[in-house]
Amino acid sequence: MSIKMGVLGPKGTHSEAAASYLNERLDTPYELVTVPDLFECLQEVDEGRLDTALVPVENSLEGAINITLDTLARSETLEVARELIWPVHNQLMAKCGAETIRRVYSHPQPISQCRAYLQQHYPQAEIVKVSSTARAAELVAAESASSGWAAICTARAGELNGLHTVAAEIQDNMANCTRFFQVRRRGTGNPVLPKEKVLIICQIDGQKAGALYDVLKEFAERGINMTRIESRPARTELGAYIFFFDLEYTPDEQALQESIEAVAKKSIWLKNLGTFPVYTVE
Amino acid sequence: MSIKMGVLGPKGTHSEAAASYLNERLDTPYELVTVPDLFECLQEVDEGRLDTALVPVENSLEGAINITLDTLARSETLEVARELIWPVHNQLMAKCGAETIRRVYSHPQPISQCRAYLQQHYPQAEIVKVSSTARAAELVAAESASSGWAAICTARAGELNGLHTVAAEIQDNMANCTRFFQVRRRGTGNPVLPKEKVLIICQIDGQKAGALYDVLKEFAERGINMTRIESRPARTELGAYIFFFDLEYTPDEQALQESIEAVAKKSIWLKNLGTFPVYTVE
């Protein structure tokens, strides 16, 4: 029986491209299932209709993907199996013969990433936000070339829809990467993956002076390196936050465990989302 | 000559309601000018076409308003003059006689805040995101009652557009507040306002183990209380972050200054966005 991995669809999204890349590196590739919405994709895994999912968690230009963070923080069953760092290449694509670009479709994130390019080259174009880059390519493909519609999407989404490249690599900054988490239900995965990072989520009492400093001390004094901190509202009151700590794995498992236990004692609640390897694209 | 304050428009937005409240508490009220876009609103102040602006920076349910944080971090001229904590009351409003709600218009933030209510009461309704809650009310007012359109907006926006309340207080959580910053160009405002908070923005070398801990230590060891930490991508590479520290003002100005100078030495760059009072709504 094949193992099903959900990704944000339709075919041709950055998520699908990243999942295909990961698949090529695995002995037993996943069967990719496209889901139209990120929250729904995570719910499908949480509730057991999908085995796993590859979801974006952070982009180097636009920051955290809040829906992923909020869903991970509120789930009692999900953990992280793998991290993948994926370079993002945005193309401006249209039908052959489209001479004047009057309207540009894309997902809000690539639109933000290409803001300077669009302002410089197509200041008059109407910008329309849709649910994914692949959906943008579909919409443009359904219209005639004379409409002047274009999509910001992956090369693959454009090709799947018969579009050609008007301009390649149009993002404002070449250092454009998206971090993905492969998530699964606890205890359902392969336990022998390499250990490189640990994700801890906790809620700290923000009303106490120096509370965050006290927590970070537990990691710093044991030589545990934190590579990222992110905060999201706890949704109980203004000023109450949930923190996401990305820790570098250390073979000194005792120090790591002690630091997590010490942080748990200083937190309202704490979840360990797992220890996992990081994949990068060469 | 009147002093012009920009707010996200059109009339009837939460921003305009908050600005009107602030105005009632001032000896010399500002002349409110509505601007259709938050980035544009901040630019107008930065470039001197408006004197000041009141902009949302954080919501207790949905988190940071990224465009405000990113613009403040990148500006060389803006500073914070006042903070206002504004309770958010979302209403579902429609034309009299609208019996079945088939489509709901609002800004993405209230749509998120009312997600559970909409799923429970109007699971079939189409949800359409527009630029502001007031714009949502305008769109609904322009259509006939039989269309079944409704808006999530302030009571004021609904009244301005002749809508009536279908349901009041529909946000998922009663602890729904938005923090606003009143921003201005440095040195253009009243220097004798009460001192309650300090906003520091800096970029820390994220590749150095314990770098954030080292920075927080400078505040903690001098008894400076940090009420909030937020991070945003530096946009240079994945893993490089800009941090926003909200500090409680302390009359021990020397300790405060020393801690900021010590943090500046440990940062790639640091900006002090000012010391300002906090207004709350009774």
C-alpha cells in the first residue's frame, strides 16, 4: 500500500515541486496528493486520512507561514519528520502572443517577493491574489492571449498549462528560500532518520519580567544552540505568546533533555515536536 | 494649520474608529485623512505629505501586522509617538431584508478572527477578502438585499452604509484587541508626552550560538523588562532575522541607556524608535 503525502495543490505549486525533489531522494517515494488549502492539508494528516504532508513553515523574504505554526501549536498528534530548505524560483509566465501584461495573478507570498520587479516593469498591471501559484497558471491558461493576463508561478506550473516565460527569476532578492516541514502523526514514521534539529513549542507567562530570558538561559548554559525563535499569539489575551524554538541537535542527549525539562518547568505548557534531519538542495 | 493624521480608509475602519477615540483625548485633535493602503499610509508620513499616522501593529488573535513592522524596520525617519490598545468589535452586517447570507465580505484579519463563527453559522457562504472592513460594507451596500451579501465590519462602517446588524460580537474570542502605533518623523512631535514604553529594532548575527540570549542578558541584568519580542526576516538570507523588542520604560534612564548601548554593540545595526505613552480604552 502506498504512503500518501499531502501537498498544497494543484499540480505545479512550489510545495509539489519540493515534495517531488524529496521523493527522488527516498527509497520508498510517497504518493503525492494535492490539497487545495494548507490548513486542510494538515487536518487530513491529523485526522488520519493522509499519512504525512509537506508544508511550508517559513520564507526567507516574507517570514513565517502563520497557519502552519498555529496548527502545529494546537495539534496534540502532529510531529515533524523532516525539514527541507527549498530555493524558490519565480517566473512571470503568459500565453504566447500576450504582448501587454495588464493583470498578474499569483499567491500573496510570491506577489510580496516580486513587489519591486512588478512596480518597476508593470506599474499599471492589476495584481490579483489567488490560492496558489499553480491556480494562477490555470486561470491565465483559461483566458485568451489578448487578455494580457500573466501568472507568477513555477516553471513547471507554467509548462503544465502551456504558458511561456516572460521573465525568469523575478523575485526581489536572490536569497529566496522556503523551509518546509514534513509532518506526520506521532509514532507513525521511520525512527532511524538522522538527528539534526529539534522543534520545541511552549507558552511562557509573558507577564513575568525576564521570563523569556530565563527560558533561553536553560538552553545557553547547556551549550544548546537555538537557530530560530518565532512567537505567535496565544489567543487568550493581548501580550500572551506561544514560542517556537528551533534547536540544533547535539549528541549530548542528556544536556538536551535536561534543558527541555527545565524549560517545561518554566512554561505554562510545552510540546516537543520531534528530532529530525534537514535536507538542502544542491 | 491643522495637523494631518493618516489612517487606513475608507471611513468606518477599525483604524479610523481608533483614531477618533484618540482624537477625543487630545487638546488639539488631528485632521484624519484616510489612505487606502497601510504601506502607502506609512510612506506618506515618511516622505512628509502627512504629519503622522495611526497604524495597527499587532492583533491579539492574529499576531503581528508584518507590513507595519517591515516598514518601521526599514525607515530611517519614522519613530513611535504613542501606542493605543483598541478592543475590536466585529459585527456581521447586511441590508434590511437580506434573509439568506450567501457571501461574506471582509478584510483577511477579521475573517480569521471570525472563522469559527462563520463555519458554525454560515458554512455554505462564500468568503471574499477585500482591502478593509469599511470597503466590505460599501460593497454590500451597493448590492440589493436579495443578493444575500453581508460584511464583517465595525458598527460605524455598517451604519455609514445603511446596513443593519445580523449578529454582534462574532469574533471567536472575546479577548480581541489591536495595538496601534502612532508614528511620525523623528523630531516633529511633542517631546513632553509621558514615558511608558521603548521600541528597539535590531539585527543580530543569527549564525552565532546564543546570540539572542546574549542580547536579552543586557536587558535582564539591568532589570529592564521586555514585554514583547517579535522577529521578521532580514531579507538577506534564510536564518537572518530582525528583532523588535518592546521594553517597559524605567525612570532609571542610565540603566536603560546602558542596556541599549550594550545591545547595539552586539548587533549588526540597532534603531531606537522612541519612548512613548500607552493609551487604553476604558
